[in-house]
Amino acid sequence: MAFPVAVPLSIPLASPEIDESDIRAVNEVLRSGNLSCGPWVERFESELAERVGVREAVAVSNGTAALHLIVKALGIGPEDEVVTTPYSFVASSNCILFEGARPVFADIDPLTYNLDPAAAEAAITPRTKAILAVDVFGRLADWPALDAIARKHGLRLIDDCCEALGTPGAGRAAAAGAFGFYPNKQITSGEGGAIVTDDGGLAAAARILRNQGRTADRRFMVHERLGYNYRLPDILCALLSSQLARLPEIVERRARVAALYNDRLEGLPLRLPTAWRNEGVSWFVYVVELPERAPAQAKERVIADLAEHGVAAGAYFTPIHLQPFYRSAFGYREGTFPRAEYVGARTIALPFSTRLQGADVEHVCRALRSALERNHIGGPV
Ligand SMILES: *Cc1c(COP(=O)(O)O)cnc(C)c1O
């Protein structure tokens, strides 16, 4: 049964947190005339490194570029394998393909949605060079277990922490971590990314690679190696610095919206991320999981019903191995990673940002309740 909606609302899945101080920061750069390779890049890098608790941060054009440069700087290439999770955004696997190496998927822990360390270890072969895990939805992967496996087998660790800025420990447990600053992330510059690491050599290599392979002293037209233009302009670094200063407040406000959802959705036939509450997670999205008995295609139907009520929900994540490109390039089929597929078929991201008011959350929850009823998903979890 649908409930009546007097005024059609439109609640977006995400919205950025930009305030007047951010706008002033950008204007300052514009007035300076220093638009790229200027002082705001280094300033943001040192602020980010301090905030995350690492020695070095290297700002790059987006999170995918950060992942790519980590893979490249670690010397991973053709013939190499990297064990990784299928339940993620496609970039965490594509970055391995960019260097001609092979992503070898291992299944997830269905309770945390993160790479299952035992499955990861079972996927290791003599060609494995690294394990790339993702801090899915801001919740840390099981880094202590992954670290023990990496030491035992002589592997490097890569942290795709693009969704986890503000979660204590994000980006610190691996050889390097990648952050992303797309508008749905905790802080944003529209596009942007950064590598964080304690390894000065890796950071130096990343700085050369992001700048067309130019030597570290930036002699104007000397290119030491094949590089890219993955630079992040000063305007965007200033915007990120300005938001980074508010990160604790942003994380806190997001946690409050998550708590509202936890409250309002209690008792519905859904698995809620209530356990995350006490883990200090920096919330990236608020994801609910449909129960096991939900009929096939229920996820798509619930998302479509929510859209009818002006609620933009997200189909996070379709497992990477089932993406059309991966199916056609590698021949993957359903049934290969059953836990990732189970979770992927049931998880729905609800609208989530610091801008959501109590009334918005209320509206989303009513729309969700009605969508569950319409699709005959009832009873206790
Ligand atoms: C956002 C994100 C990225 C990076 O995305 P860009 O759009 O390239 O900044 C990578 N991995 C995950 C898991 C992400 O959520």
C-alpha cells in the first residue's frame, strides 16, 4: 500500500557539505593566480597526512588514480596476481588491470561485507604479489588478519580506504592507502584523491608518476619514466583543506543521521548496520539488507518503489565479477562468489548526507516501509 505524498519530494542519495569557508578558500586560490603545482597542494598533503596519522600524503586527480599509482609504485605488473574483493566499486579491481596484472577475487565475510581473510589466503598462488582490501562503507577490513597473512606469504597490502576518511586506522595498516573525494565521500572536491603511506620511497615514486614522470626536482621538461597527468589543482586542494578542518564535525553529523535511521527502521524486516555504532566508523553510506526470504529482484523493485516516492536509493554494490565487462572479459558467472552475490542482491543504500533533516529521514523510512509491504517482505528478520 502506498502512502499519499502531498508534495513530491526529491531526496538525493548523497549531497556534498560545502559552506562559506570552503567558497572563501577557493576564491583565495583564484585570486592568487597559482592554479596548479602551487602551495595549496603541499598544504593539503601535510594536513591529510597528519589527520590520517601517516608520514606522507600525495594528492592526485581522483581515487582511481590513487589506486593505480599505488599498484604501479609497488611494481605490480604483467604475470602478477593481486587478491581482492568482488564486493566493491569497480575501481578497486580495475587498478590492477591497468598494470596488466590479474585481480583474483576472494569472497567476503557476509556480516561485515569486507574481504574474508581466510578466503583471501586460500586464493594466494606463487604469482600473488599483494592483497588489496577495501574498507567497505567506511568500516575497516580485518587488517590484523590480513597483515598476518601478508607477512606469512611475503605480500604487500593495499588499502582502498576511499570510503573511510575519518575512520581511525583507515589507510594506515597497508603499504599505502587510497582516498577519494568524489561528491558522495565524507569530504569532496568534485573530483580528487590521495595516496597515504609511511613509505617515503613509494610517496616519491607516486609524485613522479602523477607529474608526467618528471624528476623529483621538477626540472621542467625532463621525463625520467612513463608518467601520467594525475595532478590535483590548487583550487581543489584548498577546498579539501577547508573541509578537512571540519572532518570531526562532518563525521559526527553523519553518525547522527545514521542513528536516526537505526531508530526509525528498528522492527522492519531488514538487517540494519546497528552493530557499527560502537566501532567508531566514519559513515560513508547507510545500507540496509533485505532478509534472506526476500523474493528475487526484490532489491530492484524496492529501489524503484522508493524512486516513485522521490527517494533516490542506491544499488550498492553489484559484485565486480558480475559487471558486464568482467563477465565478458573473464567469463565470470553467478555462483562464483556466493557470499558477495548474496549480499549484493540484498543491500540498498539509503539517502545519506549531513544535509538530511529528521523529516527527510522520516520520509525515507515511511517510503521504505511501504515498499517492503508492497513487495510482500514482512515479518521479523
Ligand atoms: C569512490 C571510490 C573509489 C574512487 O573513486 P573515484 O571516483 O575515482 O574518486 C575507489 N574505490 C571505492 C571503494 C570507492 O568508493
